[in-house]
Amino acid sequence: MSDTKKLAIIATKGSLDWAYPPFILASTAAALGYEVQIFFTFYGLQLLRKKLDLQVTPLGNPGMPMPLGMDKWFPVALTALPGMQGMMTAMMKQKLKSKGVASIEELRELCQEAEVKLIACQMTVDLFDFTPDEFIDGIEYGGAATFFEFAGESDICLFI
């Protein structure tokens, strides 16, 4: 039995704000010497696409800090207006950049350099009619059994 600690992550969300946790946690764990796998399923597959178009929305996200104190005076229903998601996404990207936070592309590349295994759920790939050329190079494909094989031996399992 190996002394190497293992981290298994399931990534199920495909929005900008939900893209950061799996890559930050995986790259940090890999830097600490963990063997790491991320299993991307359903909307989480968006994070493996070559061309990322990740959005963020305040609608249904009450924990999102709103700029200019909008959470105090701006009715939640108005966040559903056309253009609001684009505006909020642009504001979030600017905030991330101004604080020096790495982009999703940079974090994803860092994970690959650190030998984090990125696994696309084959069932979900088939379900949404994706083709392998839509995804970045270096990923693997597998089903739930692939995840459980690794997760069953992991020290930490996270569902994100």
C-alpha cells in the first residue's frame, strides 16, 4: 500500500464561479504531493472544453456579493433581465483579473502539469453529443466505475 495521499473530486458545475474550486483544490493537493483525479460529469464537462465560455449569474445565487451594494437596493428579479448575466460575468472576470487570480485556462494547465488526472464522464459526453475534438488534449474518458475505483482508495472525496 502506498503512503501517497489521494484526493478524488467530482466536478458537476459548468459556470465561472464553480470552475475555480476543483482546479484550485486539485492543483494545491498535487503541489502537496497528493495523487489527484477530477471526474467531470454533466455540466462540469464544460470545464474541459477547448473553447471556454463560462458565465456567472447572480440569479439563484444569494451568496454572490453584488457590486455597488446592489444586493441592498436592486431587486433580485431584475437580475433576470437580458444582458445582466453578461454584465455580471464581465464584472467577475475583471475582479478576478484585478486581484491577480489565475484564469481557468491557467489553473487547468497547472493541473495537467502537476499530473492531475482529468476524466470526462463518457456517459455525459455521449448524452450531450460531444466529440473528443471539443475537449482539451490529455484528458481521459471513463464512467462512474472509473471514479469509484480511485475514490474508493482516496483519503478525501469532494463533490463540487
